[in-house]
Amino acid sequence: MNDNEQMTMDLGVPVERTEWSKWANPHRRAAQAQKFMERTGIQSIPDEFSWFSDVEESANNALSETFPEMELPTPEHYSELVDAFICFLGEYLTKFADAEWYDSPVKREDSIYENINPALRYRGSKDTTATELLQDILDHGRELDGRIFTSAMVISHELHLNSL
């Protein structure tokens, strides 16, 4: 039984799930993160912070195909792999930067998602929306000759260190 079915049974009335609750569902996010890991050869999120050096090249290649112009997608044009990458980053940062997801009311008009604005709240760092995080990764990736995954790991490492 899923949460929605349980709430319907407990309350006796159907409960409509919001766009945020659908997106933030831990099972959905984990499944999306798994899609990214399968695409790039990552076996699992490790127990200790990792650079994923064994799959760094394949992850960089997958992301260079996803972001050929190194630009943010619009809500109408983002792909399944973009969401999978964001979910992977969220799972990784939840574990290693003490982050938690929330639906940010700030800069909603800039979100790459149509009706939600996923953001991460960190201990030791400022909050960041998924769109801001992705923009930072792409900007830094340009400096690293298009190595977007490497950029994501550099930024994740900084956020991890800030959380200690």
C-alpha cells in the first residue's frame, strides 16, 4: 500500500497528491537516481564520499550528450536524464552534505520544472534550488572543458566540506 492509499484509508476521503509530493516521493527520487547510475556505470551511492573516478569519463560523456550546449533546459525541454541527474545529486548531497529537499518559493519563475522548484537546504551552506545548482555545475563545467560530472563532484565536495 502506498502513502496515498494509506491516508485515504486513515482519513476516509481521497487525498490528492500535489506535484511536489509526487516529485519528492523518496521512491521516485531513488528510482530516478538509479536510472542515472545505470546510464553512467555507477554501481551505487557509496558509504564514503567518492569522486567516482572509475566512471567519471562515462558520466561526463552522458552529461555532455544531455547538455550539448552547456545550457539549462527550459521546463518544456528538460529530459528524463536531467531529472535523473538532479535526483542523483540530491541523493548524494543528502548523504554527504547533510542536505534535505524542499519546494522553494524563491525564484520559482527560473525553475526547470513547470510547477515545482526543488531546492536543497544544507547545513553549513546556503540553500540552493536544483536550477541554481545545475547552473553552477554547467558554469564550472565550461571551465573544465565540458566535464559536467567532474564539475558536479567538485561542487559536491565543497558542499560536503561545508557540512562538516
